[in-house]
Amino acid sequence: GVHVGQEDLDVEVVRRLLGFDKIVGLSTKNINQVEEANRLPVDYIGFGSVFPTGTKKDAQISGLEQLKKAVEISVQPVVAIGGINEQNIQSVLDTGCENIAVVSAVFKDENIRQNTKRLKEIIKKKNKMGFSID
């Protein structure tokens, strides 16, 4: 599969090139883009940056309320991204979002395995709702 951003190749072109047997994801930063994604041939959307992040210094901050609305209106699964860490992951899960993507929270120091384990433990507590922790 492939994940495309708003400034990348048009999703409909990507879908024609890849076919429907591959996964196509699309980055969204606001509710207008989520509404547009509902009409596009994508399998999931990434939404954020939910919080400020060191990974993308110029990231537009969407926040938790916008994430919650995105989860409510999206016809595709929503993956929250941007600044998610041990201190705020619970608030992300509380929006109803069942999927997260993290970079800095895992690679913040040399303890990658332990950082990942702590995040998975937080998610396991919420796993009654069927969250994946792969």
C-alpha cells in the first residue's frame, strides 16, 4: 500500500495505478479534508497533527476536538498522528479514535523497546473496545 499527503499525487490517480487490492491512505489536517476524503477511494485517513510535534516543525495543529469530529464523520478508519506520547495518548483514545501513529514517542531516546512497551500497555487498558496493538 501507500500513504499520500495532500500535496502528493491525486488519490484517484494513485488508486488507478495501484488497483483496489492495495491499501491507500490519505493525510488530512482539517474537517474539510475529512469530508473530501469521504468521497475518495481511500482505505483510511491520517488526521493531524493532533498536538505540536518535533517531527514536523510547521505542522498545522488540529487538536482533540477536531480529531473527535473527524472520527465521527469519517467513513474510513482514522489514524491520529502528531505529537502523541505517553502523557496524551489516553486523551487521543478517549476521542473514539482507535488508531494512532507515533514516531517521537518511540524514538525519543535509546530505549525504543521500553518506550514501545509503555505505549502498548496504555493501549491494552483501553483494548476492551478492540484496539489493535501490533
